[in-house]
Amino acid sequence: MKLSEIHIRDPFILPDCGTYYLYGTRGPTCWGEADGFDVYTSSDLTEWDGPFSAFIRPDEFWADRNFWAPEVHIYRGRYFMLASFKSGGRRRGTQILAADSPMGPFLPYSDGPVTPRDWECLDGTLYVENGTPYMVFCHEWLQVKDGEMCAMPLREDLRAAAGEPVVLFRASEPDWADKDAENYVTDGPFLYRASAGELLMLWSSSRGGVYCQAVSRSSDGTLLGQWRHDPTLLISQDGGHGMVFQTFDGQLLFTCHQPNQSPLERPRLIRLDGMPPF
């Protein structure tokens, strides 16, 4: 099948051992009850096989809805999925799952959400700096109005937090943000170390009620440094929750979902060679 036939949001592509693995939020169950995540596979990024079940909700699992934004990272020889979940009686949070294969089956690894239990959080991503693993995640605008981008150190085994969250920046800070908005959205962080050593963060927000993709840069190349925001959006019209990856032949590609309206969301691939932010 083609990408245009795959109805997911929040696409994440893992290149591994000659195969590309595509994960994402299932479009049909995004906003309601859900029971898992799928993976699609490809050798050329054009033709895809799947869906194959990567995670199936266990009977005793704490969440039953809003299964969002699965990412899979290779860490110490295993595959770790970070994904956001919610239930009627608990706040949204990002939990860590693990498997011995990118195909899964992924099983719960952390004891429930790693993000603070009394916060509404989503879209945790894994970033390792100087040997220390961090979860970078969003403290949701629904709770704080001005959405926060946060970083929190994890234990070396990734089973739990190893410290308190630190606010990196807030959604209202960029020049392009609506200065008279009632709420400001942080969404979908992804960290990328550019070839010159610069540390970039791709993240999404909303401007004028339209979903968009932003780029921010650490002033000193570290996660906890001061973050400066590009004045121009990477995608200004109805697309976002993106990430970047390198193909097996060395090309740098960006993937996001576009448009943002259900049920039209589809993964999109864009070459980044020569684009100003990169």
C-alpha cells in the first residue's frame, strides 16, 4: 500500500537493519476508546506492508482511550516505545513499553505513566545526552493554558523518572505565536542533532486555530540550554507532529501528518536537503 492509504496521525519512522518501521496513532480510534498500536514496514518508503499489531492493550492496562503518538527508540539493544494514554479516572500521561523486536509485541515496561501523575501530559520522546536519558514531553495546555515543553531525567533502565521535570520553554514564547490567544499549545517534540552539532527541537502548536510545525534551537547545544525559536514555521498550514530520520542511503527526511482534520490525516514525507531550518 501507499502512504496515502494509511490513516494514522503522529507518524514516527524507525530505520533498522534494512527495513523502515512506521508507527502512529490509529486514525479511526484517535479520539475515543482504543486498544493498541500498529506498525507498517517498507524497504523503499514507497510500498508499505501492514498493519501489523505492535501493541495490544492487556486486560489489566490502566488506560482505555486516547492511545497517542507511539515512538520507538533503540536503547541498549532493546526497542522502547513511548506513547501517551488516558482513562476516565486518570490524567493523560506517557508510558514506556518494551520489546525485543521493532515488530513487537510491546509490553508495559514502566509502572504506568513516567510523567507526573497529577499533570496532564502527552507526547513524550526519548533523548540521551552525555549518557543520561531524558524524556522530553508536553505539559498540556488543557491544564496550564500556556503549554509547557518539559525535560525530565530518567533512570538508566528507563523504568521511572530520576528527577523532577524542568520547563524548557512555553508555547507563547515564539514571535509567530498569537499574542492575544486564550490558550497556547505544545505538541509532539522531537530532538535532532544537526551535522554541525546544533541541537534542534521540532514541535507543533496552533496559530490562528491552524495546526503548525515549528523549529527551535538550543543556544548552547544542550537540552537544558536556552531555547530560541525560528521566526518562520516549517509548516504553517494544517500539518505537524513531525520527526526526522536518515534513510539507508543518507538522505534526511521529515515526516508529519497532513492535513490535521479527521478522517483525512495521512503520513507525509518531505526531503529536507537545503531547507533553511536544517
